[in-house]
Amino acid sequence: MAIEQFERLEEGLLRLLAAHEAASGEKEALKAEISSKDLEIAELKKNLKRLEGERDQVREKVDGLLARLETLIQGA
């Protein structure tokens, strides 16, 4: 009877160790995925900043053209 109890205990411990190993593997995979997403976010932020700068330049040019057009219309 004591042997059966030890065998059940051993089986439980083996299942627990297998679950722990699986969870550890998952944790490492998730850490790698987070790292990859962090790099992707940094790149997207960089692109966003560049595009915002381009938008501001276009806005300035359009404003300048509108001002020149307004001047021409008033002078006519």
C-alpha cells in the first residue's frame, strides 16, 4: 500500500514537472514575441514621426500656395 502511494506521488510530481517545463517554454516564447513586438513598435513610431514631419511640410507648402493665390485674387 505504501508503494502505491509513492507511485501516485511520483506520477503527480512527474506531471507537475512536465507542466512546469511546458510553462517555462511558453514563457520564453512569449518573451521573444514581446521583444519582437517592441522592435516593431519602435519602428512604427519612427515611421509615424517621419510621416508627421512630411505632413507638416506639405501643410506649410499648401498654406504658402494658398496665401499666394489669395494675393493674386486680391490684386486682380
